[in-house]
Amino acid sequence: MARLRFGIFLAPFHPAGENPTSALQRDLRLIEHLDELGYDEAWIGEHHSAGSEIIASPEIFIAAAAERTRNIRLGTGVTSLSYHNPLWVAERMVLLDHLTRGRVMLGVGPGSLPTDSAMIGLNPTDTRELLDENLDIVMRLLRGEAVTAQTRTHNLIDARLHLAPYSDPLFDVAVAAVASPTGPRLAGRHGLGLLSIGATLTAEGFDALAHHWNVMEERAAAFGTTVDRATWRLVGLMHVAETREQAYKDVEHGIEQWFRYFQKVAAFPQMAVEGGDVKEMIDFINEAGVGAIGTVEDAAAQVQRLVDQSNGGFGAMLLLAHEWANPAATRRSFELIAQHVLPRFQGQAQATLDARARASETRTGHAEQQNAAVVHMTEKYQKELTGRD
């Protein structure tokens, strides 16, 4: 299997009422931590209401994170393209492409919270229709075309970019998908990547994987584009510790507020979660196939299930950021995954396991030779002493 990339999808989800300055700094430190651990990607969300997902501009956050990191690639996860002038979206991303020297990625979607779009007079149907129009404009601009277009919200007259992208030929562009075919339909039409955010968040989640890719391939064939599984990213839930008991204890810290946000606050039924108490919440994550709370073995098994269910694989496993556990336990979870899960899917585990096996098989013979060498050199030294005397 090709090397599977790993990363994070950071909405973020912070409890309403806590210090937002501190929370944002904690998010930045987490990205630094992931960079040091060798994670490949971090995708940052855009939200404007409901009190928990408090990053309003992923581009500004990425600019700050880029100065603190060296290797991790940073994407908008996602830019709510329907809210913005597509010309300025393209301009800002090209600027970030230069500032990060090619580490930026553009993720787009219609906007997930109806309470966001309502403030600018748009409903969820409007935002999905606008996503179609605006993405077409953004891609034309990024290809260097001049665009004249009138959308419901903006008028472009001979619009064009005055900077070419730093990346050659272009940075990664991906479309978000939760439940509707909007995301995979557009990704297939334009030959872009896909961010399957909700693919594991319902009981029918695994079926959604095949559905997403089938739509991608069908649209690509219809429009004469090419889609690549390496640009398909799945978003899933995990928290691990040294033991399952410790992992369960860790998530008692904050899993309930995360569930209540989706059950009672966010008007986002596609992210429906079930559970009345902490035990039921943990059971829902583990038993409904939407994630893994447990050990690194549980996490690896979940990734493997997704690989198998996708019928051909995908390019990246993104861990949906949450604050189920306290910051120290959260950081430890990412460390354990980096140490023990990433190598299994990136071609790094087997080489050292094979080397250990070879050494184990020949240990007895080599140990005897080592002992014989010690005896030999001891005897040689004794002879030197005798000869000197």
C-alpha cells in the first residue's frame, strides 16, 4: 500500500465560555507539536457562530502557524467559499502559497453552520448553489484566466490574479463532503481532491465512502478530468492512551460537551451523534464504527477498516480535533499515534520488525562468538603480561 499521510482537521471545538485567547494559543501549540511529531497535514476551519468553533479566518491562523512550523502542510478546512468574493479567496491563497513556500492547501465547502450563512441572508440551499459557481471562478483564476461573471453576491469584471502561485503548477485544492453529493460531484468535475468529513460519523458511514468515490469517478468521466485516490482525505475520531481504561478515563474530561454541541447547539444534523451519558458516548464512538477510543491497536484497526472499506485506499487519514481529554492527554494521544500507528501505514514499521527478527534468529550464534572473542582477547592479554615479565 502507498504511504498513508496523517494529519488533523481542526474546526476547532472549544467549550463556550472559556478564554478564547488561551484556546487559540493552545491550537497553535498543538500544530507545532504535530509538526515535531512528523504529521503531514493540518486543516483549519472557518466558522462564525455557535460559540465553539472560534476560528473565523483559517488563512490568518495558517499565517501564524506557518511561522511556528517547518514541514507540516497547512490547509483551509474549509474556506466557506459561498460567503466570499471568489477573487479575494484565490488572491489570499496564492499569497499564502508564497508565504509558506508551497505548504498551503485550499479546502472549500458551502459552510457547515446555518447560523453562519443566516447572518448574510443565505440558506443552506443558497450556499450549495453558490459553491458551484464560486469554485468554478476560483479554479479559472488559479489557472491564470481573466474572469467576468455575475453571481448572486458578487460582480467580477475582467478579474485576474496578479501573482502566479508559488507551487508548480498549483497547490492542492479539495472539496468537503459530509452527506450530500455536492462535494464529490464538484471534486470530480474539476479533478480536485475530496475531504470526506462525515464519512464515518453515521451508522451508514462506511457506505458513504464508496458513495463519495463513485460520484467522484462518475463526474470525472463525464467532464474528462482525472481523480486520484492520493488526494482523497478521510476525517475520523480517535483518542488513545496506554490502556483502554486510561483512554476512557481521559475522555471523561470533555466528551460530553462535544456531544452536546452536536446534539443541542449546532444545526448540523449530518454530524448526528448518540449518547445520553459518557459511557453511551464512548460506546457510540467505538461500536458504531465512527472512531476509536482505546489503545494504539484500536486506532490502527480503525484505520485498517477504513482502508479496506474504501475499496482501493485513500491518501490521508485526518484526525478530527476535539477536546475530549485535557491538553496533556490530548498531546500524548497524538504522540502514541505517531509512534505506533503512523509507521504501520507509512512503510516504516516492517523494516525494523524484520531486522529484530533476523537478529533474534541468529542471537545464540552471535552471542557465542562474542563470548569467544572476550576469552580470546583475555588470553592474549595474559600472554602479553607473561611475556613482559
